[in-house]
Amino acid sequence: MTLYKTHNSRKIAHTQTRRDLIKMVAKRSQKSETAVSEMVDITIDSLSKMLRSAEEEVRLELRGLGVFEVKFMKNEATVRDPRTGETIKYDGRRRKVHFRPSKLIKRALHKDTQIDS
């Protein structure tokens, strides 16, 4: 198993991919990987379209997984051109996707930590 280093020196042992998801679902549902592949592709494509097509801010809640929110960033931001180092004032409104995990996921990731709420 190869360990990959990211820019902030964290070691990531393995990246899970769409193919890994298909294999897991096919095994659990006892269906062929071909049939599961089509359903996974449709699901991912549908979720992606929901997030991309929202004209305003949108909230997509998947119970047991978490919440995806499309939010607007501040109207004005100061950004830096990485090539020249020059500071540029940006006046456009950009949207970003934010993911907030469910309590179930938080508990699984932080077994020793109690979650208040």
C-alpha cells in the first residue's frame, strides 16, 4: 500500500473511489456491478445537478450522511494573483458548496468526544 502526502503533510493511506462504492453496494445488495454502476452514476449525477442548478442558496439533506449547502460568498473579497503576488479586489458573487456531516458520522469520527446539541 502506497502512502500519499498532501501539501499539508497529512498521510492518506487510500482514496475511496466511485468504483469502491459500486463494489460495496453490489456486494450488499447482491446485484451485478453493471446494474449498480448505472444506479450509482444516476444518483451522483442527480445530486450534482441539484447542487449546480440552484439559482439561489440551496440545502440538500441526506439523513445519516449530512447536509450539502450551496452558499454565496461575500460580495467583495480581496484575492491575490498567485503568479504576480498582486492584490486584486474581486466584486463578483461566487457560490461555494459546504458539507456538514450528520451527528452519526461525527460520533463515528470522534468516538471519545461527546457531541453537544
